[in-house]
Amino acid sequence: MVLVVVFGVALLVAVLLSGLAARTVLSTSFLFLVGGALVSDGFLGLIHITPDSEMVAATADLALFAVLFTDGMHVSLPKLRANWKNPARALGLGMPLAFVFMALITHFLVGLDWTTSFLVGAVLAPTDPVFASAIVSRREVPAKLRQLLNVESGINDGLALPVVLVLIAAAGPTTDSAEASPMKIAVELLLGLVFGIALPLLVNGLVRFRLLGPEPKLQPLLPLATGIILYAVCHLTHANPYLAAFSAGAALAHVSQEAKKSFEPLGEALAELAKFAALLVFGALLTPQLFGDLSFGGYMAVILAIVLIRPASLLLSLFGTSLSRKEKLVAAWFGPKGFASVVYGLLVLQSGIPQAEEAFTLIAVCIAFSIIAHSSTDVPIARAFDVDGLAGIPEPHKDTGIHTPENHADARP
């Protein structure tokens, strides 16, 4: 119950400060992260959470599912087809480069074996614009840049997941090597995709029956019910819930624009709550002992991951594109590590592989530093685009294939 009170207080403070956060370097994401750290065993000792706690994994798992489901509902396949070149470069070249470079510095600076080093690289490869919302939500930021960051972050979670699972299996011995076999991983991913597409189609078919269909005030609950059922089915059948969530959101939005429109306010609010809860719990894991366990080489790897690896990888992938130098530099800087990395890091910790704890420590510190660095620099950098003026720049939702957080009342996460 103490955790509930802490979450309620943190949520109240975050809402009251959200207007100020939208105009300054203050970040509500950072507030939840710090709030979780302050009430943990490392400081006030009000709550007791350990990395192997089932609540930690469940909170992060549910948060990522909610985020991917709502992100999927804002995918526009026609618009993605019309604006695919820059995101394709970022995903097809920039992400693999970051993955390999991170593995190299992890091996040589931290001393992890090659398989675990590549696993760390895969966990830290996905990006999340939630922690840099001013860049993807402000009209003064060029539409091409917003679209690039949103499409990249919306898809790279799913691309990294199979690599993470395969590398966990290869890094064994695990707690259950049979469950981590590549064939089982492939089956789980396939089931997730099938369930994610089939369930929304089934629900949409039921709505078309003459005697069935929700009344307007209950319309937002239809996608919510679909998501809840999908989450439960995935965990009962061991289908991959993350691929299922994203594909279900995309499928539901494709077959029913009415469902998408009605669910949007509720879905965004629920996703925000899930994110905040996950950040609070993750913050509680950031104890002085965890930071003390990371070696000097580990801190060097964290700094290089944020200030060199991501920027260099994306700049190389965007070489020769029509983006301006300023746009390329901003896109290169904003590669924050988000909820996917948190969840994948917990998968590593709970896998039982030989160097799981060392890998998780490096991952957790890198995520914490990334949240601080990126969520505190998005507003000043976004304002730097004011010099270009606003004339002729369309609204974000009119030109991107992936939803931007603009409808969050312009508040930072």
C-alpha cells in the first residue's frame, strides 16, 4: 500500500508540474525516476523492490504492452509507404551499426564475453521518443525529422526482440534452456503475430452483426477489451505479447477508424499511467549499490553509448539524405533508451545466464543516464528550430506514419 501512496503522490506532482515541464528542461519522466529512487532501500527505505521481484517484471511487461498497443493504433500503412526512405536507413543501417558498436565497447571496456556483449547491444538498440517528446510533438520541428524518429522508435522494439531472445538462448546455460530454444522463440513470435492480427479481425466481425455493437459512451472500451484479452491469451499460450500488441493495434486501426478515434484519449491516458508506474518501479532499482557495482569501464561504455555510438551510427545511416545538417544532428542525438530496453534488460537478468547481473547493471545505468540526458534537452533543442519559423509546417498527425505524442496536451512524459 505504501507503493500505491507513493505512486499517487508522484502522479499528482507530475500532473501539477506538467505545464511547467512542457516549457522547460524539467521532465515528468525524470520526476518518477527520481521519486522511485528516493523511496527505495537506497535512500528512504519506504518500499523494498529487488530486480528479480515479480512485480518489477510484471509492471514493465504491462507498460510495454500498453505502449506498443497504442503505438500500433497510430500506424498508417499508406503514409509509411510514402515516407519510408529515411526510417528504412535508420532501421536497416543505423540500428545494426549501433548494435555492433555497443557490443564492441561492452566487450573491451566492461569485459563481458562476446555473446553477452552482443546481447547488451541488442537490448540498448531500441529507442523511445517518449523521453524526448518535445522533438516529436512541437510544430516548429520539421515534419521529416518528427516522422523519422517516430517510425524508427515505433518499429525498432519489435526488430530487437527476436535478437535479444536468440542471444539469451545462445548465452546459456539458462534457467530453462529448452524454453529458450530458437525454434520455441520462432513459434512464440509467430503466435504473437497471428493472435495480434486475428483477434482484432474477429472483434471487428462481431461488431458487424446486426444485434451487436457498442453504444457511443462504451465504444472506447471495445479496443480496451481486445487488448486485455490479447494480453491474457499471449501469456496463457506463451505467444510473444509485444509483437502481438503492436500488430493488434495496427490491425484494429486499419479495420476500424471509428474504434481508433474513440479509444485514443483513453488509450493514451492508460499508456501514460503504465509508463509512469514502470518508471517509478524502475527508479526504485537505481540504488547507490547498483551504481557502485558498475566499473569505470562500464561508465565509459555508458557515456560512449549516449554521446558517440548512437550519434555516429545514425549519422552514417543518413549520409546523402535530403535532411539538413541540423536535422541529422538532432536525429542522431535523440536515441533515448526506453521501456523496451527496461523490459529486455529484465529478461536478461531473469534468464540465469552467467553474466546476467553484470549485463543488467550496465543496461540499467545506461537507461537512467539516457532518460536524464534526453528528457532534459528536448525542449531547448526543439526551440532552436524556431528560427526556421512555422509557416508551411503541417501538423504532425497529417504527415507521419506513426503517432506523435502531440495529443498529450503538449505535456512532456
